[in-house]
Amino acid sequence: MKQSTTSNATRGRKSAATSNSPSKNQHKTGGRPTSTSGSRPTGAGGSRQTGAGEKGSPRGNTSSSDRSRKTSAAEKGASHQGSFEGESHLEKFFLDQLQDIYYAEQKILQSLPKMQEAATTEELKDAFEDHLHQTQRHVKRLEKVFETLGKRAEGKKCEAIEGISREAESIISETEEGTLTRDAALIIAAQKVEHYEIATYGGLVQLAITMQLHDAADLLDKTLVEEEDTDARLTEIAENEINLRAEHEGNQYSWNQGASGEEREGAGEEEEEDVDEESPATR
């Protein structure tokens, strides 16, 4: 009876060892031994759990832990270019200003055709038309910026651009059609828009760099350069032609209308006397 019991126990251990040992094919392919049921149970999150036959395999548990740590690190790294959860005050302000300028660009797209139509000179009309095409690109760039942040592109009403747009409309209604004075006034209105955009984009570029949003910073900086170029172009048009020609429109300046010829000559003589009375030390 003792021999029979020992023999049965020995056979049981051999059977268990045989069933728990991996096959030769598994060693060759690097595959993991399957459980008795042929499937692995999964946890609530869908992650794999080791079965009873894999209880002594620390390698499997370590690999799963490593994957979790890598995933967590990747998510943290992606948070710079991913969607913001609004946890940072700076992030909230950055997004607020993006929405502000996105609304402003949409408003400018509505205003530029009116300003182009109202302009007198072809040079200014061409400048407005070129900036209209630029503004369309600016809108698309902003949408790409929102995309890099994982946010939907949407605007927030910009009171500043609303006021500047109303001022441009009043300039058109208050100036005479076909005059250079209207062009001079339109240039000032357009440059108010440019200066607002330059201030906004300049600030956004620096904030993006601070938050390590380098893709967003590059996109915003391209628009900033184009806004500065447009502002410089408008200044050149005004100084080289528009202002000088507008000076000759209408009557003489009001501060000269009340002065007679003798008074103007007398004022000129007084200026000459002041120059003659300068001391040698001053000279």
C-alpha cells in the first residue's frame, strides 16, 4: 500500500511539471505559456493579468509596470502640445487671447472689402486686397494653432476690434469720396488694426515660447511678421504720396485763414530777429 501511494504521488508531480512547463515551440518563438483554459483574464481597465501558471514570472509583471510608466511619461510630455485642461492660469489666458484674435481676424475679413472699395488710389486698394488674402491665411494658421492644442477653433467677441471697425465705417461716411484725405484717414484706421494685431500676436508668441509650445509659436510668429510688413507698407504709402497730395485739397489751414499778409510777414521778421539775437555761446 505504501509503494502504491508513493508511485501515485510521483506520477502526479511529473504530470503537473509537464503541464506547467513551456513547450519547445514557445521557447523558440518567445511566446508566453498559455493558461489551462487557453485565455488570459483581463482586469477592469483591459490590462493583462497573470494566471496561476505565471505566478512565478516577475518578468511579465515588470514589463506591464514599465509600459504603464512609459505611457504616463508620454502623456505628460504630450500635454505641452495636447489639449489644455485649464489647470494653469497662464494657459487659460493664452486660450482666451487666441479666441480674441480669432474673432478679430474674422471681423477684419468683413471690414477690408469695404475699405478697399472706399479707397481712392489704386495703390491703397491693392494694399487692402493683399492684406485680405493675408488675413485669410492668418485665420487658417490660427486654426492650426488650436489644432496643436487639441482645441476647437472658436472666437470670443473682441470689443477692441469692434470699436476700430466702427471707426473705419465712420471715416468712410465722414470723408468725401474720391479724395486723398479719405485715403489718409483709411490708412490710419487700418494701422490701428495692425497695431492691435501686432501687440496681440507678439504677446502670444512669447507666451507660447514660455509654455514650450514651439509649434504654436512658429505659426504665430509667421503671422506677426506679415502684420509688421503690412504696417510698414501702409506707412510708406502715406508718407510718399497720400499725405502730400491730401494737403492740397480744400481750403488753406484754419490757423492761416485769419492772418493777413502783413501779419505773416511780421511774424517772419520776428523770427529773423530772434536768430540774430542769439549769443555766440549759444551758436
